[in-house]
Amino acid sequence: MEFDDDELIHFEAHGAAPLPPAVVEGHVAHDGARIWYASYGSGPPVILLHGGLGHSGNWGHQVPALLRRGRRVVLIDSRGHGRSTRDSRPYSYELMASDVLAVMDALHVEKAAIVGWSDGACIALILAMAAPSRVEGVFFFACNMDPSGTREFVPTPVIDRCFSRHAKDYAALSTTPDDFNPFVEAVSLMMRTEPNYQAADLGLIRVPVAIVLAEHDEFIKPDHAEYLARSIPNAEMIYLNGVSHFAPLQRPSQFNAAVESFLDGIGS
């Protein structure tokens, strides 16, 4: 029976599906932070980068599917998120991209495909620009590359349920469990002011990219997603019908099929 959770009722109550046992997990000390990672399985590596305010456990529906496809899956908690720490500097997508490279170095991953969701997608595309030799391709789901690409925020019950789950998970995982509100404020500041890339920057990207947008995404303007697809050479535009910004949780099989098709297409 196909799992779906369009209203995120299951996610709010229970979180995503539990992750399988990792082959290796730990922390990398990098640039003022301790960055949590875990690696699963063997085969061509794919790195999953979660969204803002979340953590790697939100990929619970994706890791087993990718393992069944013969992939090595690497998860990373962005600095200040989940089990990763941060220092007193403001959040920065570029800094979080450098954390990903530090984890890749620690795990001896020379090159990987990257699946990014929301803030994680932004980090992935920055890596494609800054370190293309390390990136096989980017599945860029539900993100903007300049502040004009976001919709005006409108609260919904689905967003509220996701936020509620994030608060519970932060309290359970963080080394600063009582600091959820300052954490939200700091991440929100980054989201309002970054990233700030232009078409000329995007035009320099030479790795395979899929720009992926859900039909009912609450945060990203469709014309911005299409602008990104036009600006990145040979980028593919993918639409996910019937879902929103939370597609990996709402209809995992649909999201996973899109990811697997992209990975098969780039030969990673």
C-alpha cells in the first residue's frame, strides 16, 4: 500500500520513517562547528541535504529506497541543525556548503550526486558552482537562488504541523535544546537575505541539474523555478503534481521516483 501524508498529520505525530542502521556515523570538526554525518550502504554516493529548521531524519522515506537502488547514501545535519553545532556567526549557505566538503573529505568521497531540499538545495547548487569537480549532479528541490524567488509567507495547517515537528526534533537532538526560538530567528534571517546569485553566476554551472518544483509549493514562485532552469545550462525542469514544499514526506514514492530517474540519467 502506497504511503501518503499530504496534510503531514503522521509527520507531526511521529516524524519521518526511522533511518536504518548506519555503516558509520559521527562528527567532523570544521570551522567552528561539529558537523554530524552518517553513511549508509555502498555504491555510487548520493548526499541528501535537508531543509531549513529540519534535520537528516526527515529523509527517512528516501534512504531505504536509494539503498535498494544500490546507492551509498550520506546524510549531513547542517550546522546548528539536528545533531550539528554552530558558533556565534550568522548562518550562511556558503559556510554550510563548506561543511559538506569537509564531511566528504572525512569520508573519502571524491565526488557525489547531491539531492537538496529547500535550504539543502541552495547548498547543493553553491557546491556545483564552487566545487564542480566534487559534484556529479544536483537535484534541486523547492528552493530559490535570490530573495525575489520566494512567495509572501502565508501560514497553513501543513506548515504549522511541520514547524511543530521541527520544534520537537530540535529539543530532542540539539546540544542547545532550549534555543529553538533563537535558532528559528537566525535561520529565518538567512532565508530572508540569502542567497543572492544572478543569472550570470548560474550560467557558469556545468554539472547536470534538475530544478524541481511541487505544484502547491508554499514558498517558491513557479516563475523563479523556471528562471533557474533557463539560466543553468542544460538544466531539466521537473514538476511534481499534487504535492507541496513537503513532497518527500507527503508522497515519498512520487518524490523518490523523480530522484531515481535523475540519478539514472546522470549515470551516477
